[in-house]
Amino acid sequence: MAATVNVNGRVFDQEHAAISVFDHGFLYGEGVYETLRTYNGQPFLFDRHMRRLRNSAGMLALPVPLDDEQISARFLDTMRAAGLGAHGGAPAREAYIRILVTRGVGELTYDPAATPNPSIVVIVKPHVSPAADAFERGVKVALVPILRNHPGTVNPRIKSNNLLNNALAMQEAYRRGGFEGVMRNYRGELAECTQSNLFIVKDGAALTPPIEAGLLPGITREFLFEVGAEHGIPVREAVLRDDDLLGADEAFLTSTTREVVPIVRVDDRTIGSGVPGRITLELLRRFREKADRLTRAVAHAR
Ligand SMILES: Cc1ncc(COP(=O)(O)O)c(C=O)c1O
């Protein structure tokens, strides 16, 4: 794994990175996070990740004590210490960047007044893509019985460090040999996967559950609407149920670290023709082209 970690402004190797057991992130799961990756050594869609981080924090009334530039400086420092990113003309070593903001250290109470100083941790390590096989042959997912959090409890829009809902669902997916677990919402509609958003393709259109279904507004998901619009592929929201997934022509999942991964099986059912679909692969290709173009332009400007 070999991570390099910035804890409240100081950089440590992974063995020495530590945080107090009295941090309310540890005690109560009170905190939010973002996961970014680089292309061409440049953080991808940084502004959008910062916007979502601040939205998530706002929903917990958690102050983020750094501005975007200061957060960027923290992870660029950490990437430099880790030898990741683009340096002096050498080929870029792509980075995984996880930014966490927690409530901070304080007395054993839920009163936010006890924790005036939020903690900020940045974990950086080499980015690892899913195996080539996942993109070329597609993956199996499990449709798990654990429901996505009701938006009236811990709203799935919050990218929260409190990940028990996701972890329990993914444990079930592991038991069933799934690459991911697909979760339904409290109404029985499909919501999202435990660490990614879900899409199906029907009659040439890529469809994904609406935010109101109770899910994380994925940045890759949002970006894919734009990629689709640029290339004449309809990508839109629709309420989806089990039968829509099982009867889909194609299906795929999206996330920052996984991009667009074709789904070819749901438990013991084959989706479409059982191989990655044409629209899925087209969206993956166009997505990668656009990510490369946007980050290459930044890399050249530096
Ligand atoms: C629950 C959940 N949904 C969706 C996503 C995908 O979001 P993004 O595309 O912003 O990485 C993630 C990413 O980690 C996630 O944890």
C-alpha cells in the first residue's frame, strides 16, 4: 500500500501517521471525505470534489478550516513527498488522494462545542486501477438485501466517514463473489452501489437513478452526463427497479478510481449478451479521452 499521510499539516509515512482516539471522527464517525485521482499527474475535477466536500461538511455543520488552495497545497506537498504526480519531465506516477475532515479531538460528548478544531488528514498513495480484465470482460455484482440509508437518517448525499451502511452491504457482496454490491432504497428502487454509481443501458440510453432515490451524487456520474451530451449518447436519470437492471441491454458502474466498469452479471443472472456493451465501452473510451485532454492541458500550462 505504501501511503504517505498528511495529518493536520505534517507529513508522515504510513507507519507513523496517527490520530487521537478522542477524535470524534474515530469515536462517532463524524467526518466527511473525498477521493480524487490524478491523470497526467494532475488532480482530476478538483473543484467539483471541493464543492462536494463543502456540501457534505455543511450537512454535518462541520467547518472546513482551509480554503481550496490550502487543501490543494496540502495534497501536492504530500504527493511530492511520496514521489507521485508529475516531476521534471519524468512520466507521471498517478496518485490516489483521500482528503478527510473530521470533527476533531474533544470530550466524550456529541456537543460540537467540545471540538473547536477539525482534523484534516490527506492520504496519498499510488493509484491502482481495477484489473484490465474488469474492463475487458466485465464484472459480476451482487444485488444485496441491505438498504441504502434512508435520506432522513444519514443522507447518502453526504460523503461521510460513517461508512457502516456501505461496509455491511459490501461484506454481503464479497460473500457472494461480487465485484460490487448494488443497494436498493427504502422504497425498493435501485439506488447505487456501495462505492460507485449504477447505470443501465436500455434502447441506446444510459439511465441512472435520480439523486432523490437517495445516493451519492458521484462526480464521475455527473461527468458522464457531459461526456454523453458531447457524443450524442443520451445519459439521463430514471427511477430504476430490479427488473430494469435484470432486463437491461447493458449495465455499468462509475467511480473516480474505477472510471466506467461494465457489469455483465447480477448474481446468477446474465445482463444483455454477457459481455461489455457497445454504449458502455464507448462511454468509457470517451470518458478517458476527456479526462486525458483536460489534465494534459493543465500539465502543459505548468
Ligand atoms: C456510495 C458511493 N457512491 C458513488 C460513488 C462514486 O462517486 P465518484 O464518482 O465521485 O467517485 C462513491 C465513491 O466512492 C461512493 O462511495
